[in-house]
Amino acid sequence: MNDRKHLVSVEVDKLIAATKNSRNAARDRCFLLLMFRHGLRVSEACGLKLSQVDTESHILHVVRLKKGLSTTHPLRPDELKAIKSWLAIRAKMKPETDAFFISERRRSLSRVTVWLAIRTYGERAGLSLPAHQHRLRAMRAGTLWPTRGRTRG
């Protein structure tokens, strides 16, 4: 198992659970959930705009980088709950940006902030291998949408 390059669903669940009671729990839970479920790169998640998240139609418009195919994804009930929780907090911050994820300084969330958060939550969750953004994406890339995060096979 030492050469495993991705986190499995149970580990991602632990990573997301580790956000509880953290300083930016709602934002980080939403961020990790969307990143994992939709196979987002950190840059894609950091670049999300409010207009890409449609809670009424339950749709996420994913704009892919690196010549990826931009698509529309359905949002599941737990994702909608996390999104609405984050949006309520975000609205109170009154940012002047249309970035979906923002920092405490009310600016677009940076990749470095996300990398540090993923590492910190991985340590807090006691994962068997170091958590980083590529491990989240690799797991999602190996799954089918209807499997809800479980690997094929």
C-alpha cells in the first residue's frame, strides 16, 4: 500500500470531518467536498465564480483548465447544504469579488491557502499518507459519477 497515490473515500470523509470546529469550517468543508466530488484542480476550485454555482437548478458549471472539457455537473443534496451554509457566511462578509471561495480578507482564495489547509486537515484526520490536492483529484478521476465516491470494481 505504500505506493498508493490517492486517498480513498473513507480518508476523504475523514479529511472533510477534520474541518469541523476549524476557523473556516463551512468554507473548507464546501471546498473539499466540491473538489473531491467534481474532480476539481485547486486552481479550478479557487477560480469558481458565483455564477457557476446554481443552487436553484442544482447545477455546478465546471470550467476546466489545461485543455480539459468544461461541463455541467449535478449537485447532490449534501453538496447543496454545504454550499448554502458557506454562501450564508460569505454574504455576511460582503466581499467585492464574485469569487465563490474567498479568504478572511474577502479576496479570492489562494492556492497556497488551500494547500496548507489540506495538509493541516490531513494531519488532524490522522491519515495514513500525507494529504495534498493531487491525492484528492486522483481519487475522483478513478470513479464514476453514480458511485458517489466509491471506486469502480
